[in-house]
Amino acid sequence: MTTRNSERTPFTIRFFSAMTRTQWFALGAFLAAALIAVPVLNLAVPEGSAFHLSAYAITLVGKIMCYAMVAVAMDLIWGYGGILSLGHGLFFALGGYAFGMYLMRQIGRDGSYQSDLPDFMVFLDWKSLPWYWSGSDNFLWVSLLVVAVPAIVAFVFGYFAFRSRIKGVYFSIITQALTYAAMLLFFRNETGFGGNNGFTDFKRVFGYSVTAPETRLVLFGLTALALAGTLVLARWLITSKFGRVLTAIRDAESRVMFIGYNPLWYKLTIWVISAVLCGIAGALYVPQVGIINPSEMSPGNSIEIAIWVAVGGRGTLVGPVIGAFVVNLAKSWFTVSFPEYWLFFLGLLFIVVTLLLPKGLVGLWQTLRARKPEQGAR
Amino acid sequence: MTKTIFVFLLLAGSLSARAALDPAQVNQLAAEDSSDKVAAIQLLTQSADPDAVRVLKAMADDSLFLAGDKAVIIDGDKAFDAASGAAIAMPDNPESVTVNNRIRGELANALATLKLFDPDAGVRLASAQKLQSSVSPAMAPLLARALEKESDAKIKALLVLAHAQADLASKDPIARRAAVLVLGETTSPAIRTLLLPLTDKANEPNNRVRYAAISAVKAIDGRLSATENFGRVFTGLSLGSILLLAALGLAITYGVMGVINMAHGELLMVGAYSAYGMQSIFRAWLPEYVDWYLPAAIPLSFFAAAAVGALMERTVIRWLYGRTLETLLATWGLSLILIQAARVLFGAQNVEVANPSWMSGGIELLPNLILPWNRIIIIGFALFVLFLVWVLMNRTRLGMFVRAVTQNRAMAGCVGVPTARIDTLAFALGAGIAGLGGVALSQISNVGPDMGQGYIVDSFMVVVVGGVGQLAGAVWAALGLGIFSKLLEGWAGAVIAKIAILVCIIIFIQKRPQGIFALKGRFVD
């Protein structure tokens, strides 16, 4: 009878019970800060004040929130699925490029060549848009592309990779090769995505100026909502039966198979979801940062995503967010103050985290907290 | 056969050389009008008289003057009659002959052509070779005369080609056809372009000549594509041997420890920078032996890379056993540190590592196919390293231990193999081989901090395709991937080739997840 009851639990209740009350509260506080406090501090507080939030800070935090979404997506596949992808930068960039096409079309005739075509196409002496650009001025179609292109690429690649049970380092290296090959492809001018320079010099989004503070705040708020949505979705996924099977596959794939599950579809589902989340993050990233180019697909970028997750703590959902913020804030501080040492720091971070902090910062905090009451009881 | 007949025809039709310079022609050199001068130069050239060289040279040196109506050469305080060369009294007020750029070019051509009649065979050969790319139809009679006089077989062959090229514009269809037939025997893209217009009816009204030209172009095309493919296979082999050097080390470390060393490419870089360091040492202290820095760099780079590898294993990789994905990340961190260290030590720019003089040049098999020495030597070097590794793995105690740990670590430990020490040694060995690969790489590509990055994916692909723990697998996979990718690059471009190979590898893994050569045995994860 009890199993019946749990089956009958309405979806909404299951959904809301995926997170504890404190977690919902924290999420609400985060959204309140992003949607109310930040705009007030940016627009209403005068520029000289100590509480004023600069446009630079908003862009930086907005950018890092996109990264945090990618990190959560990466955590779903790595922390819960045990599959280390070194090619997530590809999905991020695909989403970015898809939305970038829309932004390029929004420039209209305001480009340097005053043409209906994007500047780089005029430069290449192209007379019309290539077929895959058709409909790129339609926001709905582009939004579909943002989701569908990473999903299709991930599905096709994942189907073949998981079907032949490629896993572990083999899978990691092949994903790295995948993003590397895609980077080479996008570097070519003939591919039709601006070659080396990618897309930049955006003017408008939904008809509003990209540089206007209001537009920035709206984008910032959307990113915060998307990040919150990602966290809720991820939480719900991993507490569901699906997530439990996934974790079981991570820990003992053969046993799960012997029980009668086919790991292929579980892995493939989480892989595609992860890719789609990356694509959405990429689409939000491009209008805020104002540029997308093939270097987003470089293998180094994708590996960096893994280190955000590792620093924060794998297998926790708040960990990747913390990791993305810590590493990227450190990066923007280092590259300004000590550009020479950033790579040393990053390299050391890779080594120290893997050697000494296998569970990341969240794991460290949990261990410390678990130890204290013990000592107190003693 | 056709060649000899053709030469015979030329001999029969050629004119005999004149004895002395015609004073009228020489005087025309000093004419007012440039076109007259050019005509005079051409006439003098066609006389093929060695004496003409003297006059034309003087003209090119601006020492030809006009005194009255006679051309004279003035050299310092002496004057000579231009036509006869006899010394004469200094004329009163000689007018200098204007030599403009057009004339100067004409003179250079004429002097070059007249070199065909130089008594020195070396000069004639050089001149004939130069003519291959710059022959004009007007030279045909002159070339015929040179052919007739020439005794050296090699020069003669070159002259036949040059003459045929000049004859392509001949008015006589028989001569044209003969020229086409001669040129059809060659394998040169330049001659193909020369023949191509003749395959068009608009340019070549004579059917027999046109058909001959069409079949000649076809024959040249066939030979060209054959040599091109051969050249691609060769560059593929040399790429494959670099991949082999990179992948051998990776195969050993991956085989023994199941660890992907993402810093492997940076070990290549360490080897290449060692070569650079050795070159600097030789330049500073042993400049007379600088060509021999390379042999000295080989042991240095091996030990430098091996030391870095052993250090990496002892400090980082050792502590991550059984956590392969984390090892991947940690070694990536190591690679970032090595790259930045190279930037700090040697600067972010590429450094210059010169080929020793004995490695430059190449074997010219055909006009469009040159096998460079540095690539040949690299292939040989890779084979040599492969042989050493084979000996080490199959004929020494260390090799036996390494193979034992690869096959079954626990069992090897039980029978007394010091597995921890074997790990370090195997890692150092793999790193050292990568260092050797770096030396080889320094000879054919840029040496810079980022040079290793591009090779890790490729060399891992070799390991994936070849299978783990097998030298034979790595060898076949490396050579196969090298040749396959160069052949693909030939007709699809580098990027498409890379993507196609990646797709092929993914499909290949579907069929044979263990690689070409799988270790036999029972494994469970």
C-alpha cells in the first residue's frame, strides 16, 4: 500500500519536496537579491556611493552566473553520472552561436558596410545568407535552435559513444577531440560563422540597445532566473528515481545492467539535458559579454569547467555554483593584477583540488561541520 | 625514339655560327630608338658568338659609348672598338649609350642565353636549368644551335625540353607536334600549363597537334597525381613517425598505469626546448661544431623529459591511483604549469631551432617531388627509437616487469615485482621518449610554449586505435593515422580531414572498443 501511495503523490508535491524548506528559502533570497536588490543598487543609488553597483560588476556577475549554469550542467553528468566530459564548451558555444545569429541579424543595416548581411559575410563577398541562417531573425526560431542544436549534437554523439560503452578517460578524450574538431571547423571563414572573430559588435536585442543599463539588468535577471531554474530542475532530477538509477550507474554500471536497466538511455538523457542547459547558458552569455568566437570551444576552456565543479564539490548542487564563482572571480582578479601567474595558479588549483580536496569546498565544509559536534560531544 | 628524331631534325635545320661580329649590328646598339637597340641585342644574341658577350656585358655595365657613328667600349682610360675588340685611341667626346630598364632586362636575358655557349659545362648547365622556366619563342633557333654544339648528355636533355617549349609557338604544325610529344614525356606542372592552351581549338587549329597535346596533358596529369600521392604518403609517414614518438610514451604510461597524461604534449615541449638549449650552448662555446648540436641534444632531451616525468609521477600521479578522471585533471594542471614555466623562462614567442646543414636539402626524385632530408632522418630516428623501445620492453628485466605490471598489477606485486618503482621508471621512460619526439619535432615545426597542446589529442587517438599495452598497435595506428590524414588533407583540406578522422575513430571504436591489437585475457571493471 505504501508504494501505491508514493506513486500517487501529485507531481507538484514531488516537485516541491525535492528541496528542503531552507533550500527553497535560500533560492528565494538569491532571486530577490538578483531581481530587486541589484537593479536598485545599480540604478537608484548614485554613482559615487559605496553601495553603487557598477555596470562592470553586473556584467561580471552575469557572466559568472552563466558559467555557474554550465558548472551545474557539468555536475549533473560528472558528479552524478560519473562521466567526465571535456567537451562541454562546445555545447555552450553552440548555444551562444545560435543566439549570436539572432543578435547579428538585429544589427540590421547599422554595421560598417550598411548591408543587410552581417559584416563578415560582406567581407567574404557573399551575396546572400547561407541556408542555415534562414529564420535567424525570428526570436522564437532562434530560441528553438539554442535548445535543439546542442541537444541534437549531444544526442548523436552520445548515442554512439554510450552504445559502444565508451567510458572513463576514453570518453573524456573523445569529447575533447570533438570540441577541438568543432573549434577548427568554426575557425574557417567558409563555415559561415565569422571565422576567427566570431560574432561581435552587437547593437540590439529584442530591439533594445545592448549597452543600455536597463537591458543589462533584464539580461542579468533572466540569467539569475535561468540559474535558479537549473538548480531546481537538477535537484528534482537527482532526487527522482531517474537520478537514483543514474547515481547507481555511476557507482556500479555492471550491477545496474544485471538488475535489468539499460544504462544507455539514462546516460543519454542526462547527457542531452546537460548539453541543453549549457546551450541556454551560452545564449544568455553572448548578449552580456558581447562576443562569441571559436576560442570558446578550445579544449582548455572545457577542462576549466571541470575544475569549477571540482573546486566547489562534485555531487552537490551548490558546489558547482560556488566553484564557478570562486575560480572566475580569482581569474578576473589575477588576470588584472598578476597576469603572469594566473596559469600557475590555475595549474596548482587543478593539482591541489584533485590531491587534497577530492570533495571540493563544500565537502571540506561538510567535513568540518560534521567534526565539530563530535568534538563537542566528546 | 621521338626525342632522337627530333634532335636530328634540329641538327639538320640549324645554321652555322658566324665568325666575327657584324659592325653594323654592334653600332645599332647605340641607336637612338630603344626598339632598334632591342633588335640589335636580339640579333647579337642569335649570332651565339662568344664575342657578343663582351659587348653586351659592356653595355650592361654602362661602358658602351658612341664616338661619331661608331660604338666603342671605354674601360677606365682605355678604349676599344666594340665590333672587333681592338684597342683604339681615346675618342674626343664619347656620348654614353642610354640603357633604360627595358633594355636592361633584355640584356640580362641575352647574357643568360649566351651562357649556353660558355666553355664551362657548369655554367651551361646552370643556364639551361634557368631557361626551363623562362623560355621565349624567339629563342628557338638559338637553342637549336646550342643543342647542336652541346656534348654533355644532361645539358642536352634540358636543352631539348627548352627548345620544345620554344617550339610550341612555331608556325610549323609538325614542329609543334614534335615539341608537344617531347614535352608530354615530362612531369612538371609548369609544362602542363604550357600545353593546356593547345588543347583548345581556339588556340590550336591543327587537329593532330591538338590531339597530341590532349594526350600529353593527360599523361602528365596521371604522373603528377601519382607523384603527388607518393609525396603525401611520404609526409604522412613523417607525420606518423612523429605521432609514433609521441604515442609510444603515452602507450607505455597508459598501459602500465591506466593514466592519461595530459601533460604528455608538454614533455614533447621539454624535449624541444632541450634541443634549443643545446643549440645555444654550442653556439656560445663550440661555434665550429654547431652542426653537431643535434646528436648532443638527443640524450639531454631524453633525460630532461624523463626527469620531469619522474618528478610528476612522484609528486602528483602516484597519489591518484585508481582515480583516472582526477588524474586527467591533475595532469592538465601540470601541463598548464609547464607551459607557463616555458613562457617565463624562454618567452612567449617561438624560439628558433635551426636545421643542421647536413639535414637541409633533400633528394629530388622528380621535378615536383623532393624528399627533404630532415623528414627522412626523422623517419629513421623514429624507427631507431622504436627498435630501442622494443629491445627494452622485450629483452630486458625492466621491460619484463613493465609488461607484467601492465597485464596484472596485483599478481606482479605478489611475485615480487616492485610495482611502485616500476611505475616511476615506466613513467620516466614514457616521458623520455616524448622528449625524443620533441627533438624530432623541433626540426620540422615551431618550438614554442604551446607546441605540445596540439599533439595530445592526436597521440591519444593513436593509443585508442592501436590498443593499450602493445607496441605493434601503436606503430600501425600512428603510421596509419599519419598517412590517412595526409591523404585526406590532399583532397579535403586539413580541417575536414581532422573531423573525418575523428568520425572514423568513433565509428572504429564501435566495432573494436579494444583497439586493433587487444591484449588477450579476461578483464572486469
